[in-house]
Amino acid sequence: MSHRSQFLALALPVTVALLGGMQTGCRSVQANPSLPNIVVISVDGLRLDRTGFGGGPNPASPNLDAFVADSAWFPAGFSQSNESLLSHASLFTGRHPLEVSVPDYLRYVMGPEQLTFPEVLQQVGYETAASLASGHVGVEFGFNQGFDLFYEGGRWGSLQDTVPVALSFLASRAPDAKPFALFLHGYDCHRPYIEPGPFYHPFEGQSETDPIDQLLASFNETERMIGGRYYPELQLDRIWHSTGSRILDPRVYTLDAATGQTRSEALSSGSLEHMKAHYDAGVLLADFYLGVFFEGLDTLGVWDNTVVIVVSDHGEDLQDHGFTNHRSVVQDTTTRVPWVVGGGAIPERARGMQSPVLADAVDLVPTLTDIAGTVAPAGVRGRSLWPVLMGGEVTPKETVFQTGVIGQVSARTATHRLVFSGLPLDHPLYGETLRTTPISAPAFQLFHSASDPLEQVDVLGNNLELAAELRTRLSAWYDGQERSETSQKLSEAQLQALRDGGYW
């Protein structure tokens, strides 16, 4: 098939027995054979500028590069948050994170009252399935809603685990089955950054060993890397999320986390570049299994009638703003992500297209419903990007609004980013503080993202009028959201653990 011959990986043998790990909840809906199949792939933690098509320095994404070349790509694509749970909530509902659950990282869940894209697609005749890698995207956080078949692998799992299950589901379907909508997810780009076998040091010129390798092999040691230094004695306390999961205390993700730490070690620029190469190796690993999956769709004969959308929930800062993780800052490094619509069922005119329009996570639901020939649910904040592929126009979007997990909100335009860091997001005075705080550092930062893609230089002082305009937009957005009261209730033991940690 002409559109598939360019991919590099070979199809993985399909193992139907793997279906035993999937939960079923089928609904009987009349099939509509005219509808295309739909696949949504979330490559957790994939930062755009570390891919080949996004300008990365290493050949880390050959399969995705080929896919993008034959697809419609939105280079100005963004997540709604710097955190997996919040961003995926927006991907699933088309709503901003504060509208899905209470803005409290310790109690955030996607409640059953939220209408998710698999639920909508079920209603118009799709068989829905998910093969995901757990972590913050699992049953306990509400992400099984609307799936006829649902597989959740081990915590922080790889596409190596979830791709075979997805292909097994597709191989088990009858030839005359209703169209399918599949959600596929994996954490290959997520920490720890040390990958196995040929993905350990895959890039030419990367040194074989570096002292930082010992830190990168740990799930948590990269959290002790702050401002280009390693703080070996920094406390990484774990606390209870209301679902019963143990998570890192979000107070770790602040610049003053290392305050009072007397012992630290400088990390050389060479070591930091070595770390980024290891992250790129994770991108390469994810890319390999995406190639396997794409070839599997072709081998199973479903590629031609399938729309495949590739997105991500966040990037990784990789010390570009003093942190390695994604939760600490709301910048392009942590929120500019792939937004690609491809597959055999897209219009021929859309192949190789690059659209300059701003795209974000809330655009996914209306795009999916448009593809499926139905309307988006009431309350969805995004707009469909499908008309771009069809040669039409989309509703203009001048600003992408984003929510961090430790008190930040951000307004990102095609050229600039304004960041506000204030009180905790659930504080009753947050909106007033955003409206009335003088526009100055450290509460506000302004970056000319178009000319400073790593957003290193704060240009606030010379652009107060622009900053005031973006603050007005940001404040109007914050005040205009329909706040959710959904949360997971804390047990008394969890409440006491939080009190002991100084939260109340």
C-alpha cells in the first residue's frame, strides 16, 4: 500500500490470548460501515522539539517522521497542562482541567458525570477499546469510562506492553464488525530515562558512560536535580492521593525545594546533554513500537479506513528551566507536543500538510466527533480541526490556556507566553489575585516564544502593555470556567497523613 510502505518497523505477531487482560462492557449499537475507524495515540511525555520532525538533534523518530510527512501536522500544538492526569482529562472531555475536577492535585479524578469521547463514539456506532499503561491514566482516575474493552497494563508501562494488546483486539474482530475507536498509550518517554538493550546508547557520538547514568536509571533521582545541580539529600516525600495511590509531594516541584540543602554536586553541561540523549532514546523506543503498530494496522487490512491521531500530554523540561520533570514549569518544553492527524482515511489533499493554527488538547473531542459525523457535547471548549484537512476553515483561536499543578496558569499565543504563578489553584482568592497583582516578576513572566523557543529570556519589562492584554485574557478565561466540584474523598488516614505533611 503506497501510504504504508515507508514505515520502517515490521509488524509484531498478534497474540489473541492477550485479550484476557481486557475488561469488557459492550453495548449493542447498530454498525455504520460508512464511518472510518479512529485511533488516538497518546505518547506520554513526548516533547515536540526532541523529535526529528520537530527539529530534534538526534534521529529519534524515523517512523513518526514518515507518518507526519504523510499526515496533517499542527506544529503549534499544545497540551492543556504539564501533568498527565490533567492533560488527559482535557483530551478525553474537551474541557479545561479545572472544569473536570477540583484543582487539587491530591484529589483530582475524572468523575462519572464527565462525558468522554469514547462514550460519545459508542452512541454513534463505534466499538471502543483502550490499551493503556496505567500510572495516572487508569481505572482509579476514571479513564475506563466509555470503553467496551479496556486493558490497563503495569504502572508506567511501555508501548511494548500496550501495542500487542491493541493489535490483538483488532485481530479478534469479525470482518463485518462495526467501526472501532481505539485509544493507545505508553510511557516510553517518561522517566527513568535509561532504556534497555539497543536503546541504551543508540546515537552516534553519545559517550558510552557518564556519571549521570546512575541518576537516570532511578525513577526518582532526577527529581533531586535542580538548577543544574544534584542534591543527594533532598527529601522526596510521598503522600497519598485520594484514590489510594502514593505520589510525590507536589511541593518538591518548586525552585525553593533545595533551600537549606547544604550538599550538592554540579552537573556538567556534558552530563546534561547526555541526559537529553537518553531521553531521546526513550523517544526512539516509543517510535519503534509505533512503527510496529502502524505496520500491524496495515497487515490487518484496516489502515486504509482508519484515521490515526498522535498527541501527547506533556513534554519534559530536561533542566532547560532548572528541572528535569514536567510538573515544575508551564513552558513550551513541558507543554508543546505533537498534534498530528494521519492514517489511510484522511483526504489526499491533507497529506504532508502543515497548518499554522493553534491546536490544543480540548480540540481533540470535537475533531473526533466531526470525523464520526456527529456533534460535540455541550460544554466542549475546543473546536474541530477536521475542516483544515478538508480544505475549509476553523474557528480562530488566538490563545491557548494552560493549567499547571503547583499554582501556575499560562496564556500562549502564536508568538508569546505569559505565565502567572500565584496561590494554590483551589484558593478562593486565586482569581482576584490574578486580576489585581501588579504585572511584575516573580508573579508574572513573559516570553517571546517565536524567537526564543526554549523561553529563556523574560521580556516582561519591555512589554508591559502586551503582558496586560494577555493577563486580561488569562483572567477572563480563569473566571469564565464552569468549576467542577468532583473529587475523590480522602479517608481519615489520608487526611492525617496530609496534616502531618503540613497541608492543613
